[in-house]
Amino acid sequence: MERKPARLLRAANIVEKRRWFSQRLNPSSRFRVSSLGEAGGLERVGVSIAWLPPGKESFAFHAHRYEEEGCTFSKAAASRSWATRKR
């Protein structure tokens, strides 16, 4: 098996490549997404990171026939902005 060269993903490059995305079945859907899989050279696995603005939604309920999907959520940025507004 041919070994591919390692790739280094920098946070600044990931943020720079974000693009806006809306899910057509959900009018409240609006978020920014960046593909980590493509940037890392993955060919059979998709990995993305998304930024969801306050008050917006990600997707409409949906299902996939041939692939699995998982989500992990972090509210660190939301907590920080909430704490700032309360003071």
C-alpha cells in the first residue's frame, strides 16, 4: 500500500475556507462549514466542522441510505458571548 505524505491542518486555514450553507428543506438553516476530510486528504470519509450562528438551525430532519452521520456540539463560544452580555 502506497503511503501518502502527512498533511498539517492549521486553524487559520480551516476558518479561511469556511463557506455559507443552507439546507433547502429548512428555511431557518444557515451556517458556515469547512471540510476537514478534503483538506486532510481523506477519500472515503467525510469530516466537516460547522459554525452555527445564534438563532439559526443546521438541517431539516433527514436520513441517509448508505452513510452514517454524527454530530458533536460545543457551546464554548455561546457561553463566552452569553457571559460577556450579562456583565
